[in-house]
Amino acid sequence: MHPEGLLGIWSASQMIEARHVVEGARQGDPTCLALLREEAAYLGAGFTSLIHLFSPERIIMGGGVSQAFDLMIDDIHAVIRRDATEPFVPGDL
């Protein structure tokens, strides 16, 4: 965490939670944006595994980090397109 970044500043007065990362990313903080890119890579890998295991029509994402889905969707889809085997790549990605 960079002390001069938003998370560094906020950590002086409060416990940092996922919502802070989302808020910082929406404000353009580079550390927060990097953390969301990393999270998107993990989610993309996890979703790819779910697609391979269950071949679902849809994956529903919930929880606090889902509030930043709009910031992560492109990176999540890129991982799925890259890693999913051909028969499992959804046509609408």
C-alpha cells in the first residue's frame, strides 16, 4: 500500500475494506485499480473453472466486490476468453 495513495490515507483513520478499494478505483487511484485488476484475474480464473465443471448458462456474482463488476467485467471476460477451452467460450463475451 502506498502511503500517499487513498488506501494509505484512509488506513490512518479506519480499517480498510473492499468497499474502500472500490471507492478508490472509482476515483482513479492507481493502487485500487491494480487491486481490482488482480481480483478480476482471480475471478476470471474461478469463473472459467465453473464453466468447465458445470457448463452453466449464467454465473451470478454477489457480495461486496460485485459492486465493482462494471470496473472488472472486461478483465474477467478477457481471462475467460483466454483460458476457457473452445466449446465452453460463451459467444457473447
